[in-house]
Amino acid sequence: MNRVTCRSDVTVVGGGLAGVAAAIAAARSGATVALVNNRPVLGGNSSSEIRVWVVGATAHGAQKYARETGIMGELFLENQWRNPEGNPVLWDHVVLDLVRAEPNIALYLNTDVREVDAVGEERQRTIRSVRGWQMGSERLITFESPVFIDCSGDGLVGALAGARFAKGREPRESFGESLAPVVADDNMLGSTILLYTKDAGEPVVFVAPDSARDIEPTGIPVRRQIDTAMNGCDYWWIEWGGELDAVDDNESIRDELWGVVFGIWDHIKNSGEFDADTLTLEWVGTIPGKREYRRFLGDHVLTEGDILDQTRFPDVVGFGGWSIDLHPAGGMYAEDGPSAHLFGPGLYEIPFRSLYSVNVDNMLMAGRDISASHVAFGSTRVMATCAVLGEAAGAGAALAARLGVSPREVANRHIDELQQHLLRSDASILGVARDDPADLARTATASATRVVDLLAVPRSPSGEQLVSLAEGDFGLVLPADPRLDSVTFEVVATAPGTLSWELWSTRNGLNHIPVDRIVGGSVGVSGEPRQSIDIPTGYSPERPCSVVLVLRAHPSVSLVSVAGPAPYGVMGLLRRDPKLAHGTAQSNAWSAFELRRRCVVFSARPATEAYSPSQAIRGGQRPFDGPDLWASVLPAGEAAVLELAWLAPVRAGRVELVFNDDVDEDLINLHHHRTPERVLPTLVRDYHVECRTAEGWVTMTTVTDNRRRRRVHLFDEPVETDRLRLVVTATNGHPHAMVGALRVFA
């Protein structure tokens, strides 16, 4: 046995997506990082060992413009390119390759941390080191660093260090949460084991193992959906252990889940109720995928109210959007439905104060162990959100290590620096203005060719479809920048009448649904079958924002729609009955799914400034109170140019670009659904960067076949320039060249 000591700036324990993102973020911030994982593969519950699909703020399309960017976004895009079929093994290596690409990360797989050296009184503890056993290599490794991040899921490191934590369900009175029980208890969300099947093309017998449960007496066939077409996470409801201890009873939970998995397959194969002769069992998980255990206490505990009321935090470092998704403690044996989902009106913010321990002064946490109530955890626990928080924790840990301060001091004294770093990294953060003093683009004047200035979708000679208002209300999300005087629609009417309309505010940039009514009226519809109707909105907001123009249901009127994209930031919504009757604004009541890749024919007046070139140097990089990007028409064979001009020459050595990868497109790592394009059409494909020097215009870099959202270009030598331009010659299919950020550094 070898004894080894690893010293680094940051130690990350746990190789799920939270830990992966934390390690990469810290490494990219300049810190040396030890990433320690007790399994042979990375990815945690998303890995090929457990095979849970990665979901996050998009909530399968219930939230709009919500897909994560930053490190999680990189993983989504790379997996879409490499692994469009959703192969779990290939996903493992998408994750592994992103980690191994960082020279500052030392990766320790198969290393189980089980000892923690921490000192100090209970109210102020400090971790000095953690120790783990690396199986196979027979090495006992001590990890020392000034900052530690517990991404272990179950929270063993923090518990051994003496960090304060909560388990189970808090009583309703603790945080005033409507979904909390009146009396506290130890119940949690349970664990799950999944199964994969395939068609062998010939009859296959199945002899159930002795462990298989007879599921008929349990009522599972009656209360839960079982189907031969189901695979993997379709069986997420095979859940148990919520009334037990997920750690102490892990072995018995696994055995019970195995028994039910094999019992379900025995039921499918041998009950005679299914056409399953040629189906065979391809894979069954061996490790329970845990949902919940310890939740550490930070300086802020995120609550149900923070999510539903969309609390704005000065130390925001990420967002979520998944519903508050709570399951019955009895899991698959419960009489209740397998889950209940409560949505707020849109995305919600997560503060940095929920990512570090209240009493261990050098420990951060990310993943399902952050500082949140049980109810709020029902939303933050999903893996894409965990990765968002991992990136924030990793960047915060690197900053703390570099400055020699605690995470709490980062929150209190250096949060602006952390937020600007996250923005520059294109992390999942909203509502924070770009204000990096090192960014030379902020002092430049931006201009561009062929800027999109009309909010309009014209008629098309083919591909028209009607959107009937007889089926419900229609909403059109539009940027109001600087104002919105009127909107004209093309409609088909079967009888004359009066159509009611209302203009609604989204309340804040986190939303893209109607929340607060501004004004309303009605407009006459004539007896002519095809006609244009003009809606006199007459709205001048105090600042640029998004609004929703709602056309109320009408039995005789249909809107004309065409295939293809609208200007980015314009979205058609159809009102559907909400699945839950809680509150007044359920985001799943307004669906954008039916009109995906289609838009109604309309035109808005006056001309908009929402796509001006200044958006690329001062905007927020992703939709918030408008589309937040520069957009120009890109005719075939021509170029779109975004140019920066300085009053005096500057010294430029680095250009950072953020393109538009359509964060409304819901990507997923495994198999919940398929997105047709391997590369998103909205991304810029071919471009070059030029600088004007004393010798004239010089091409500094040229890129073809780009498929990434964020690109960083270091010049061979810094140049003195008073003009810099981005020349876009092609996208991956979209008619507009779109750039969320153009930054220039010395």
C-alpha cells in the first residue's frame, strides 16, 4: 500500500455533474484542482452506471429560453454533436474528455473519501485535509487544500467535518411553505434503479431470478404505467426508500428495487398481457440512484417562497426552473401519484450564500446537498441545475483560494468580481449587467450591417398552417424596445365578430409568459375569410423589456402561421389548462411546444432596437428583458459585419465571442426526446476577426465549421488598433447572424 499526499488550491469531492462543473470552473479560473470520485466513471446519476437523463431549468420545455449555458451548456452541445442517439457509455466519455482537457485538474477515480481532518469549535470549523482509498491502485491519498467543495451528493465530507445540515422535511412553520408538512418528519425522496430492454428479433424466454417480486399484489400494475416501449428513465417511478435512511439502509433499498425491476419484467414477459415475445432485458442498474440525503446549512436557506416569488438576490450566481417536484415517501408502493409538480411563473435565482457552509469556513457545496429546504430542494436537485451550482461554487472556491479569504468573504466583499467572472465564462446567470473594467469593448462604439430592425414574419408561398383560436388563447412574446405601438396579424375568419386582446407584462426578465395585465381592448373581424387585423397596443415601457400580446379564444378566428424561425426573442404561446391549480401563474399553462419552428404571420411597429450592435458589448448574452443579442440579416453569399471603433488606439490581444445556440431548444443527454440538428442552426458557423492597424486591415483569426457557443481567440501578438470587426459569412442554417457577446482584452 502506498501513502500519497496531493496538494492543490481546491479539492472537489464527488464526480457527478456538480463536481465536474466545479472542478472545471476552478481550473479555468487558474486554480490547481483535485477531483476525487468514488466511482470508475464521472457523471453521477447521469453516468452509464445509473443512466438518469439530465434535466434542468427547461423542464422539458415548460420554461422558455431556459437551457443552461456555461460548462453544462458545453456538455449538452458536445453530446448533441457526438452522441445524438443518447448512448450512455458515450455520454460518460463526453464528460470525461471535458475534464481531461483541463491541465489544472488531477483526476482521482475509484477513490473513496472516508476520513476528514477538521479543527475548530462547532461554530467555526476548518477542514485541513481529507483522505481517500483508491481501489485497484491500493493507494491511501491525503488531499490538502485551502478550500474544499463537497459535491458528494450524500454530503459525507461535510458531515465528517462537522458542518451543520438538515435531513427530512421541515415543518410548514419553519419557512411558511405551503408544500411542507404541518409536522416535521424524516421522510425523503427515494432511490431508483432503472432497466433497458431491446428487441432481439426472435423469441426470448425470461426465467425470473429468485429475487423478483410478484408485483400483482402490490398494486403497481394498476397505479403505475407499464409499457413494452418504455426504457430507462421512463421507469423513474420505480422508487423506494423515502421512509428509510438512504445511507444506512442502502443495501436493503437496492435489493427491494432489484426485486421490483425483475418483477416488472417478469410481468411484461410472462403475464400474457403484453406482446413481448422477442423482447429481452439488456441492462439493469446495480447502484441505486439517490435523490436526497443531507442538505447543508448556508448563510441563506433557499425556500419555496424564493422559487415561486422569484426572489432577486444581490449575490445571484445561477438559476433554476424545474418544478418543485416532490414524490410520496412510499414511492412505488404509495397510493398517491408518483410525483406532484408545482411551477412558478418562470426561472428563479440561486444565491452564492446557499453554496457555502454556515459553520465550516473553507467548505462550499454544490449539487443536491446545497442550503435549501426540502421543498425548494425538490426543484434544485435536478442535475443540470446541480452543474450550474457546481460551476459557481468552483469559480467561487478558486477566487477564495487566490485571495486567501473564506467563501463568506467572497459573498460579502468580492461578489461583483465573482459575478463578472461567471458572466465572462458564459455561466447560467441572469439579470447581472456586464461591467468588466478589463473589457475594452465597453469603451468602443459598435456598428453593424443589415441589423434586424423589424419585428415581423411575412407570408410564405408554401407551408402555411392555421392556428385556431377556437382551441384557446394565443400569446405572442415580443420585445418592447423602445416601444410597441401596434401589431398586425393575418387571420382567417369564418364569420364576423369581435376579437378581444390584452397586452401583458412578464413582470421581470426571468419570465416569458403573461403575468401582469397592462391594457386591453377589442378589434372587429369582418366577414371576409382572409384579412389583416391591427392591434393598437400603444405601449412605451420605462426600459426595454419583453411583453406578451394575448389574443383571446374565438370560435371563428384562426391565425396564419408559416414554417421557419421568427426574430429571436419572439415566441408564440398557446394557453393550455394547467396541470396544477396552485397560484395564479402556472408556467405550464402557456405552451410554446406546438409552435416550435413555426411562427404566426405578423408585423409590429415601430422599428425595434432590440437587435442593435450595442447589445453585443453591453447586453446580457441571453434573453432577459429582450433577446439580448445583435442580429443581422445574412443573405446567401454575403457577410454580416459587427464593428467596434475606439477614439484612440487600444492594445488588443484576446477576443471572446458568445454566439446564439438557442437556449430555448431543450437538449438532453440520453433518450427522453430527440433534437433533429446535431449543430444548432442559430450558431454562427464561419467567421473571421479583423483589426485595423497602421498597415491596414489584418485578419487575426479565421474559423470555419464552428459548432460552439463560446469561442476564445488569443492573437499571436497583441496589436494596436482603433477598429476591430467580426465578419460572419455563414451560420449553421439560420437566416440571421447573431452574437450575444463580443469582448476584447489586452
